[in-house]
Amino acid sequence: MNKLEQIVKALADKTRLRMVNLIMNRELCVCQMQVLLDMSQPRISRHAHILSDAGIIKQRKDGQRVFYSISHIDELDSMMDYLKEQFLDESVYRDDKKKLKKISEQLDELEN
């Protein structure tokens, strides 16, 4: 399977689309994604592994936590816009972004 096929296959899942959409806005750990997506740790980790194998996200360990951020893929922004438009209800993204904003504000307060 070539790299483009691997990327498209990885993004062919709604949960992974939601994860990438969130991670595009902020580096997140599995525990934060659990709260944001209301999913179990094994499920988040499995999807993160697929995204990581495709080169879409990268990981950074900090103690026991693994943080995920977006890898540099030139076409990712436009690809995500198209995929979200085609496959996901806009309200899902609005809700995810609201949750992310709330969690980000809490995290920012803890860091200061």
C-alpha cells in the first residue's frame, strides 16, 4: 500500500476524522481525547496507532502520558475540509470544538 492510500484509509473512519480535527487545534493526550470523544482508552489508542502508522499524527511521551500532534502533511488541511464536509455532521465538530475550548481553557489555567 502506498503512502497516499494509507492516509486515505486511516481517514476513512469518523472517529479518526474527529481525532485529527481536534489534534489539528492542540496537542492532546489519550486521557484528554477520552473526555472529548467520550470513548475508552483502548479505543482511542487503537485509532491513534492507525493515524500514527499513516504518518498523520506523531507522538511525544511525557512520563506515563503520550501526547499526539499533527505531522506535517501539505494536503492535510484541504483533505480534512473535504472529508468533514462529506462524512460528518457539522454539529459533531461544533460540539467537539466547544469541548476542546473548555478543556484548553482549564489546561491553560493549570499551566499559569
